[in-house]
Amino acid sequence: MTSTNEEKFTFTKDESDPLKDKYGVSPFIQSQFDPSHRFQVKFQKICEINQELDGQQVKLRARLQRSRIKGKSGFLVLREGVFTVQACLFVEDGKISKQMINFVNSLHLESIVDVTATVKKVPKPVESCTQKDVELSVETIYLVVSAPKVLPFQMEDALRKVNPELEEDDYQQKKKDEEKKEEKKEEEKDDKKKKKKEKKEKKEQKEDKEKKEIVVKMNTRLDNRVFDLRVPTTMAIFKLQAGVAHLFREYLDSKNFIEIHSPKLIGGASEGGSNVFKFKYFNQDACLAQSPQLYKQMCIIADFKRVYEIGPVFRAENSFTSRHLCEFTGLDLEMEIKEHYFEVLDILGELFYYIFNGLKERYAKELEIVNNQYPFEPLILTPQVLKLPWTEGIKLLTENGFKQDINEDLDTENEKALGKLVREKYKTDFYILYGYPKSARPFYTMPDPDDDGFTNSYDAFIRGEEVLSGAQRIHDYDLLLEKVKEKGINPETLSDYLNSFKLGAPAHGGAGIGLERVVKLFIGLGNIKKCVLFPRDPKRLKP
């Protein structure tokens, strides 16, 4: 059974062992049996193994996560997805031979095995497994696929409980390391600082040791992403991500929205500005869509009334923060407005509450798994979604000593500060801030009817971080053309979009939501890359 080109799993079976047929290497799976035969074998899911199966024999296929062999006994942890169960082998039972124990001991961790066992209740909970009230008494075990002997990192290290605040983004850590080197050079010049330096070095060595014991570094995880995706906590994060997308689609379907799929190869920037990936499309200039914005609006003009999309979004942002990506998944919606853009805010508020409540009700096990490794506080929510005027938000900041120009967008620091102030005053971790200044919004944003310096726009925040941006859109051709020119955009690059408004556009509005940010902020993670299957940032284009 080959695990890598350089390494093979080998085990010589003792033919004199009377239990030799109860363990070994399974035949290579190449669909060589009659198709009807495979339905005769029922594999039990680990998540379904509980006290109700006490005394029953089960067969399962799982990863060998942990193996502890001592003398004539062995304890294994078997994993299937995010679920784990303890399995035991005892020579004294008469069903297990010493040779069988030796075979199990030779198996590489993370190998796939087929196990037949009897389910048994346990007197004390098995705290190291998800299936705490039972264990398996092994009767047969066969190697199906061998993993390599040397793994990218240890699963147990990747699962160790950590404080999210202690985790460092590798780019940020590199910067800190460089700063430390400069500090050391300065300290070496001054003999008076020697004692202080020694004391500081001891402290740093202790902290470094603690961090090494706690963290599998982000780059190590991402360079070995396939293996990292096996980590139950990582897998639970992506089950939650799937849950957010499912709940998003489910809610909007119930409100008569139509799902669309807009092009990602376009002839002009969809948002304006310079954060665009440009390339040659045969003999034309093209770029990757920064959002489905223009196409959502064109669908409203086409009388679709209400539309949504789940798809990739591309931003050429040369940023290395824990919240920025060059490619992410957008949850976008657009809808016709009858009288006021608060119609959109009402839909958005209900949508987010539907997602939040759905995650708590349907994904409790995944939330528990994440919380066990990355502890987080549940979101605090008001009975009704808080809609906070821009002017009130700025007032709250300035009254508490923060500098914020009412005509300028919030920076990251003030976003977080406002989130804390809103939490203290209104008892909520989620709110919508509306009425942004003109300078902070794209060309298609409808101006405020009472003050052209402000707009009918809004952002939503979770734990003090923006997760949604939206607005009522300009639906008048002449006004839209004027705003395009004001932003310095060549109207020719948007001709199809602009011309569609000549056909008569209803009033409409919508929003763009970052899927990964919703997940990150709901479970309080420090780095958004944990919520991206294969992250793309300015320095990472693989795997």
C-alpha cells in the first residue's frame, strides 16, 4: 500500500497467528467487485454511534487520528469528519492477538482504516472524543489507505486549544521580528541596558516557547491546506460557512428573490477605483469583476424585481491585514424599492437574524467544536435590528474622545471603537449604520434628498467590523451619468450598463456581503484566512 513515491507501508503478517484474518491490508479499491456486492456492507457513521447501539456490532471507515499502544492493550481515536470515537484493543479478551496489536502499532497516523467493533457504554465520559458516552471494542481492523509516516504537522498540535488573540498573522509576525532585531542592536550599544535586555530575552524565550506549544503557524497550515482541512475545527468552520450560504439562499428564496449568476470577466471596473485585476481578453482589455453590482441592477431593470447571487469577488488590494483578501465569496442581493430604501434595511435585518438563529439551531455541534479550540462569546442581539444614523454614530465617537470627520469614512480603529460603544449603549453586537457621506460611496449611490453631501447608503457591522455595504442606487440615467463622470470613470467602459437605464429603471437598492467575514465574525476568529478554503492574498497564489 503506497502512501508516497518515496515511502511504502510494510507489515509482514505472522501466518501462525490464529487471528490473522482479522487484520491486515485491504485490497486496492478499483471497483473490481460486482456493483451489487458493495450495498451488502453497511458502514456506520461515527456521529451516529451512541448508547442506543450498546452491545451492537458496527463497521466503520475512518482516519486513525491517535494511537496509544502499551504492551497487550491499545487505545485509538478514530475520526470521520469532525466526529471522533475511542476504540480499544485488549489481548486478554481473546478476540485480539499480540500480532494484531503489533499491526495496529505499525499503522501511520491519518491512515484510513476499516474497523469492525462492538459498541460499549463507558462509566465515565471520554472527554477527548465527540462521542463521549461510548467506546468501541475492536474485533477486526484493516488498512485501506496508508498515510505517510511523516506528516506536515501533528493533528494534536493543530487541535490544541488557543487564545485567538495570541495568534499572529505571519506577515505581522515577520514585521515584529524585524523590529525586535533593531531593538537588540540599539540595546547592545548601551551597557546600562544589559540587565534589562537579559530579563527581556528570558521573558521573550518563555513567550516564544509557549507560542510554539500553542500554535501551528498560519503559513504552515496554508502551505499544507489539504491536511489542515482535515482538522476537525477547520472542517467545522467550513460547515458553518456552508450553513451561512444555505441560510442566505433559504431566506431570500422565501422572499421571492431569484438566484442569478453574473459574469466575472468584464470590460470595465464594476466599482471604479484602481483595485482591479486587469488582463487581455483576446484583443480587448478586460478585468475581473469587483462585484456583480452592475449586473444585479440590470436584472432589476429587466423586471426581475428581486435577485441574489453567491459568487467570487476579486479585489486587487495590496493589503496584508487579517481581514483583507484578493478573492472572496460575495453574498449579493438587489431589490426593487416601492417608497423608501429602509425596505432593503428591513430585509437585511431579518436576513442576518435568520442566519444567526439558523447557525445556533442547526450547527450547534460545529459551533461547540470551534469554541472548544477558539473560545468566543456568543453574539449579543437586540430583539429588533438596530438602525443607527451616521450622525448618531459620529456623535457617539466624538463624545467618547475619538476623532472622526463627519464627511469621511470610518477607519478600522474607529469601526472597532464604535462597535464597542454601540455594544455598551444598545446591547448588541450587530447593527446597521446608514446615511454615509458622499466621499465614502461608489458612483451609483443615491444622494440624500436633503443634503447632497450624504447618501442613502448603509453598512452593517458584527463585533465592530464591517460585514456588509449597500445603498439605494441611482435609477435616473442623467444623474447616473453625471456621477460616473464625477468619479473620473470613462462612460464608454460602462456603456451597456448606462444605456440600460434609458429603458426605464425602477427605484432599487441592495447590498454586498462578505461570506468569509460573516463566518469569521460570528465565531470571533482573529484571521479571515481561517475561513477561506484556499486563500488568495498579494503573496499567495497556491495551492
